[in-house]
Amino acid sequence: MDKFTTLTGIAAPMPLVNIDTDMIIPKQFLKTIQRSGLGKNLFDEMRFTPEGKEIPDFVLNQPAYRNAEIIVAGDNFGCGSSREHAPWALLDFGVRCVISTSFADIFFNNCFKNGILPVVLPQEAVDHLMDDARKGANARMTVDLDSQTVTASDGTTFAFEVDQFKKHCLMNGLDDIGLTLEKVSAIDTYEAKNATLRPWA
């Protein structure tokens, strides 16, 4: 998993509330267990017509936001079914941070496990960042996980809270497998001792 320290990038404004995981990655794309390749289907039913043509009005189809790395979203982002494909699709598209007033719990935790930082801020802060994102590609935001701040293009800075264990994992690129591998020496010692004490096991 890639580390997340500081990100300066284009932020796409998505003020819609209750963006659920089926909107993020529709159910017909859940057959794969691969984390890559889902970005092209991110927000598929919002980005494309049934014939596969781009819908020009959708924010990520607009030239200014095609390379967005941050999404500023409405309340309750990531609600719905607990599909891990949702953060996979966001990450594969290039999104590393989502800012909202609230997230669904399972989606929130899945983000941290997949290298995406979900930032919770008060409504007034999200409104300010939403307006900033609407300025387009020249208005870049900076998200600093170490200092736990989001800075708008106008220099306004907002502080956010984050669980310190999740912060440690994200800053060091540690998913569940990475955390286990940190203990590989202790695991090897235990296995060697156990083989001596319980050779039949």
C-alpha cells in the first residue's frame, strides 16, 4: 500500500449527499477480486450513458477535474453495502482523499486499509472547500496528514482529527498484511519454538 503523507492536488466538488457504494462502483463490476482496473467504472452510471458515452455535466468528465485526487463530498459518503470495491475504484481512478462531514463506518475503515484518507470536517469547512474546489484545476488543495490539516487554495487551513493508529498505518503504507509482516521476526521465533515443543502439530 502506498504511503500517504502530504497531497497537493485538484479537488472535485461533489455536493450530492448520501453517495452510496453502488453509485461509486455499481454491482455489475463486483465480479473481480483485483484491486486494479476499476477506476474506469468509478461512478459508472453517473459518468456514462447506457451506451457508454460520457455525460458532459458529470464533474469527473469535465476537463478541469479529470485528474482529481481529492473529492469534496456531501454528507454520509460511502453509505450502502459494505463493498471494498468502492475504495478500490476510487484509488484506481487516482483519488487519494475524500472530504465530507460524515462517512459510513465500513467505507471509512476500508479507505484507511486501501491507502485513501477520509477527512471529516464541520459543514462550514466543507462548504468553504466545496466553493474552493469549484474554482477548477488551478485551485489546488493540500492535505497534510502529519499536521492533520487541509489547506484551500486561498490559504485557509482547517484542522481535522484522525485515529492515531490509522494515521500511523497510512503514513507508513501499512495495510493488514503489512502490519502482520512487521511482526515476522516474532512469528518466526514462535513457530520455531512451537515446532520443538509440539513436533506433532
